[in-house]
Amino acid sequence: MNRRPPTLKERLTPCEVCGHPLSQRHHVPHVSEVGEHEYTVQLCANCHELCHLAFNAHFRDGKRAARVWGEVLLKLGLQNERVLAIYRLAERAHEIETLISQAAMEGLDD
């Protein structure tokens, strides 16, 4: 799969979660699940990693991700704005993947 490189404007867009001045595209839902698409958010490298950890810990039963995410929660707290924003992104990715999966299954039934 050929993914387009980020534009300079994208790289210089602040992180949508923490405001860090450099960011990268994060696809919601994951490209690995549904292929290349235009639904993205701009996240710094740390928030990008945290989003993957949260997603894998909560929706993929990733044991390593759950351990690391658990440590993040202990350090930052459950009510931390960054933690809540990251979890909402992971939750949104899961919801969209579920809808796409359901639509695909319905298409197979036709």
C-alpha cells in the first residue's frame, strides 16, 4: 500500500490533543484495518503512541499495551485531559471500524 507522505502544513500543525508544535497524521480508524482514507487527526509522536496503546489495551486485548497504558493512567490520572482525549480517539476508531465491519458483513449477506 502506498501512503502519501505528510505535507509540510500537516507536519507543522499542532497536535490536536496536547498542542505540541509538530505532529503527524493519525488515521481514525487505522489504515491496517480499513485501508488508506482521508479521516485523520494530527497528533504529536507521544500522543500518537498513546492512542495506539489505548486502542490496543481497550479494544484489542493487547497485554503489553494494557500494562503500558495502565502505567500512563497511574502517572497522569483517569481525569487527565490528555488521557481522556486519547481514549475518545481510540473509542472513535473502534466505533468506525465496527461500523465498517458490519457494513462489510451485510454486503456479504446480499
